[in-house]
Amino acid sequence: SLPVVAIVGRPNVGKSTIFNRLAGERIAIVEDQPGITRDRIYSRSEWNGREFHLIDTGGIEFGDTDEIMDHIRNQVELALDEADVILFVADARDGVTTTDEEVARFLHRTNKPVILMVNKVDDIKYTENVFEFYQLGFEHVIPVSSLHGTGTGDMLDAVVEHF
Ligand code: GDP
Ligand code: MG
């Protein structure tokens, strides 16, 4: 079966935007359990001839911080279960937030490779915002603009390196 790449991160960082940019054929999976809906969208994607499945684990909006954290825990559990590589998305314009730090702590509990994609670097002036993300402790920290597509090649090179 194909390697699985799971996209995780707090809301509004651009997970769905990068998913849509990279997505090929889509497969939607919704599992209803009492009290929760775990929805995932899988797609079949490829980079340099390497095929993989991509999972966008987002899609639910929450009002308060506790609910956001519950949702993120859910996402990370799914990612840990199913992923070969985790694509952790953050927002260069917001800088490192406490929620990013929380997600990073979860991800450090696994041995799975994590690529930290610092999104919304639409302009060179945001490049200096990227350096602080190294404090989250991941080897790969890659500036991307999902909007323009810049940096996505470097990001995908890092992803497929770990298959
Ligand atoms: P998600 O909640 O993590 O799935 O985030 P979305 O993909 O829904 O994006 C949240 C918002 O950020 C939307 O308004 C996107 O258009 C915007 N966005 C996503 N990627 C970029 C980017 O690279 N640059 C800018 N400027 N905005 C972006
Ligand atoms: Mg989304």
C-alpha cells in the first residue's frame, strides 16, 4: 500500500489549502461515533514519481480553546496511527503559538518523521519569521506559500525522503 502523509496543525494555518494544492483523486471518509465525527479526506498524490496518500484531518471548526485542543489531539492520534510522515503546518505571520507548542509536544512522542511547514510566507519579508520555528525542535523547517505554491517542491522533497 502507498505511504500515508497526514497534515496536522491548529485551525486556519492553511492545512486544507495545501491539501487542495497537492490533491489528486479524493476519497472522503466520515466515521460517526457517539459525540464525535472523525472526518478525513484522503487523496492520492505524487511527487517525482513517488505516489502517496495525503490525509487532511481538519474540517471541523470549534469555538473555544479546550475544544480546539481536543480536536488537535484527535488529529494527532489519527496521524500517529496511520501516517508514515507527518506534515505539521504552522503560520509564519502568527509566529509560534502556545497551541503550536502543544502540537509539537504530541508529535515528539512519536518516532515518525515530522516535516514542519511554515506557511503563508507569501513574500520574502516574512522569511525572518521562519527562524523562531526551529525552537519547536524539528529537523525540517520549510517556508511555504500555499497560496502561491512557493516552497512546496522543497517541502515535498523532504516528505518523500522519509518513505
Ligand atoms: P485550515 O483551517 O488549517 O485548513 O486552513 P485553511 O486552508 O482553511 O486556510 C485558512 C485561511 O488561510 C484561508 O483564508 C486561506 O486562504 C489562508 N491561507 C492558506 N494558505 C495561505 C498562504 O500561503 N498565504 C496566505 N496569505 N493565506 C493562506
Ligand atoms: Mg481545513
